[in-house]
Amino acid sequence: MGQTAFIALVVVGPLLGAWLLSRPATARKLLRVVAAAVLLLTLFPTTYRTVDTRCLVDGGLAHLAAPEPLANVVLFVPLILLAGIRTRRPLAMFLAGTVLSALIEAVQAFVPVLGRSCTTGDWLANSAGALTGAVLAAAAIWIHRARSKRRLPEESSL
């Protein structure tokens, strides 16, 4: 499931992003929905148990294709894709995404009643998703500009 979602995002993301660039209100609404979903999925309490207030140093890039890390990658792709489109600053949104992921992990570590655990592997996976989203946003911006340049000569001849 995670691999299919990732592939779909990579294939459809730039095209959808290019389409959304000329529809800022729609992009803004989608960004709000996706941001709310990310916060709910990462900060909503999962159990009524408490976990340690420390962050587990684990994982690495080698494990990103496993189901749970891949889900963490996929989680941040649409968020940063949409944010990059809205601001037209994919690199800045990549950096913001990595900071957001670190903040989420910190909240998970310091608010044990959430029943969530902080891991560096989650941060790495989210950051990989943020990087992917930023690259897709840059591709969408490029596609949008290429389409706009191609249309301009046709419109001026009318």
C-alpha cells in the first residue's frame, strides 16, 4: 500500500501541482486539509499508556522502504508538495518540513500521555518525504512555467 501511494504521488504530484498553481484557493484549501491530517495522525493519542520521555535513536535511510517508515515518508510528501506550490519556494518548505517533523517528534517525546514514541527514524523518514515533496513541487512549478510560456505565443497571435 505504501509503495503504491508513493509511486502515485511521484507520478501524479507534479501534474496535479502544476494544475493547482493556477488555482490558489483550491491549493490553499487542500493544504489546510493535509496539514490537519498530518497533525492528527502524528499527535492524536493512540493509547492511554505513557511512554518514556526520550527519543530513540534508530533506523536510517536503509529502512525507508519498510512499511512503517514508508508511511512516514508518504505522510510528508503531499504536505510539502502543496506548501511548495502555495509559496513557490520548495526548498524553504523542505526545510520547514524537516523542522516540523523535529517539533512533532519533540512533542511526542515530552508529552507521554499521547502514547507516542519519538524516534530519529521517524524524523528521517518524514524528512525524506519532505525532500520528495519539495522536488515534486519544483517539478510542478517547472511544468506550469513551461505550459505558460507555450501558451503565450498562441494568445498573442489572436
